[in-house]
Amino acid sequence: MSVDLDQAAIDLLKRNDRGGYTVPTARLYPYQWNWDSAFCALGFASFDRNRAWQELETLFEGQWDDGMLPHIIFRRDDPDYFPGPTVWQTGTTPPTSGHSQPPVLASIVKRLLDSQESNDEEQRGHTLFPKILAWHRWYHHARDPHNLGLVATMHPWETGRDNSPEWDAAMANIDVADLGDYQRRDLAHSTQDERPRSYDYDRYLTIVKFGRECGWDSNEIAARGPLWVADPGINMILLRADRDLLMLAKQFNETTAASEIETWITNSEAGIDRLWNQQVGGFCALDLRTDKHADGLSNASMLAFYAGAGTSQQQQRMNTELRRISDSVRYLMPSWPATHTAFEARRYWRGPIWAMMNFMLAQGLQESGDTELSQRLRKDTCTLIQQSGFHEYYCPLTGDGCGGDDFSWTAAIWLAWASPAQQHST
Ligand code: DGY
């Protein structure tokens, strides 16, 4: 069974390969996405090391002069996707979207180098190093202009967790009156009740309109953008990625870079505490315009374990909450607690399980000493894929596959971590 699934995962990655880069899935997402590519590289690494590095190298072809690594590279026009390059109007070559995505890439490079098979890989990692450094620097400056030690996000698409209830209050404040007509394409490829609502799309596009009209100027975005929220996902992933980048800096003898990264880490360790919400017992999204916390714990809140963030007391409290959340679902880890009124079992980031989030969370739990929960996450991910195939996400109550199918990062996570073969080897 799993040998067949191993081969199926390899075939899927090859099928979604568009020549040096991989699409998340055909039709629904027909371009190169930032964090999707990073996870795809992990999958490729299990059978084609060269192709793994290539996935990361092609992604940096879209890097902006200021260091920003965009969330989508539009390599060719595709009528299946909206909003395409003509809506974003970033004026870049190749055409890209106008904001970034969670910076998992440094941690993936570190992982590739930890298992490297030739010196050539060390060289390729070193060539990427200054580009990743520039991207992290961009995050710490453009998204944290007041040096809070907390990076903000301008768009739910930047968080990668588009319709999480974490942004509900901030999104409700966005005035969409001037938006005009548009036509979604995603609903032609996925079921409506598993996708964000039109209400959300109106706001997504209003933010894009703002970005376009200010020429994607980061100062304008920080000062007046319709959304300015600190996401626990991006902040935890960035802190982890900075720690991994620091180890790479030391490995490559990049001493000046190492001190710069150390400063970022110290700042973030302190700044992240502002995300702590004592009422719900964890790190929550914080609307930096209103200074209000979200009122629930997402799977991204739990990435505090992965980032090594928080005091031991805070970690203990989160572990208690995590166990409480686990008790209310059949499979881990729901993107939003099933006991919260905003929970929707099948709607994208309002409940469903995501394999790559499970991968990061399990790693964090293992490192924090909770082997039992870490193993449960891995087993559940394996079971979901065995039962339902390589879906975009899964219902935490039934295990049904939801969203897009034939999904690249799910196949990659299978190959790198969730398959029985991986479970026995690591
Ligand atoms: C989409 O189009 O649904 C994406 O999540 C945007 O990145």
C-alpha cells in the first residue's frame, strides 16, 4: 500500500512539475507559489536532489530588489486563475504578486544541507544564503518599521492561511465600497463550501487594489494599508527560520550576517510576547491597528513549539490547550478549534487539517519533549493520506479530503515525513 503511495507521490510531483518549478495543483493554482515550492523541495529531495535545489533556485528568480520574495510567480498567463498579473500590476520581470508568504525556506535549506549527499549541495546552499538573508531583512524592516520585534502582514494571502478566523475582526473593518466587479475562477475548480466566501474575496481584492494604487510601497502599506495584523504563523515561522539561518551563517563562516541574525532573534523572542492571549492560553493574531487579539488558537498559534517561543509556563499552558483541542476532533491538527463558533470543518483554514502544518508542529512538539503528541500528528497525517489521497486539506471530523486534489505539498510531506517508510527511518 505505502510503496504504491510512495510511487504515486513521486509521480504526482513529476506531473505538477512545469520545468524547474512545481505548481501546487493543476488548474486551481497554475503558477509557482512561495511556501509550496519550499515544501516541494523537501519531497523532491527524497528522489532527485538536483531537482530539489532547482525548485528553490527558480523561486528566487522572482525576488524583488528590496529582498521581498513574492508569494506567486506568474510564469505564463493562465485564464484558470484569478487574480492574475494584470490585477497585481507589480511591473516586475518575471511578473509576480505584490506581497510575500511564510518564510519556511531557510529551514528547508537547513534540512536539505543536514542530509546533503554531495559538496555541490553545500555550494548551492551557500549561493542561496545572501538571498534568503535579504528576504528575512526585508521582513524585519518593511513589515516591522517600528522595530517591535513583531512582523505584521498586509494581506491574509501573505499568511498563507487566507480565511482563518484570526483575521475576521480586522477584515470586518475593511471598506469594500470602491472595489468594482470581478470574476472569481477558483469556484470552477473547487467546491464552494470548502473555499473562502465572496465576502472574503471582496476584502482580499480591496487590499490588492490598495497595494496596486500605492505602487506596492512598503511604507504606505505599513502606514495606511487596509490590514495590518501580526500573524502568529509568520512570526513563529520567521523566528524558527532565523534560528536555522543563523546555523547556516555559522556553517558558511558568514560572521557579519550571523550577528545581524542574532539581533533579529533577540528582538523577536521579546516582541512575540505581545501575541500572548492569557484568556485563551496561547499566542494569537494581533490587529496592530486596534491592538486587539484574536480569540482562538489556530494550528499556527501552536507553531510556538516549532519556534521555541514563550516561557516554560506559557508552553505548558499551550500544551494543555492543544490536548483539549485534540479531544474534540478525530484527527489532528484542526486549523481552528472545533469548539469555537467560527469553526467550519471543511472550509479551508477555518477547521481543516493541513499536512505541512502538521509536519512543522510535530517537529516542534518533538523538540519540546512531547513525543506522544508529535507521533500522533505524524500517524494522523499518514492515515489521512492513506484513506483520502493527496488532498489540499482534510476534514478533522471525518478525514475526508477537501479542496484541490493531486496536491504537491501533501505528496512532498508524505515522501519526506509521513509515509510509513519515513516513520521507521527517523
Ligand atoms: C488563492 O488564490 O486561493 C491563494 O490562496 C492565494 O495565494
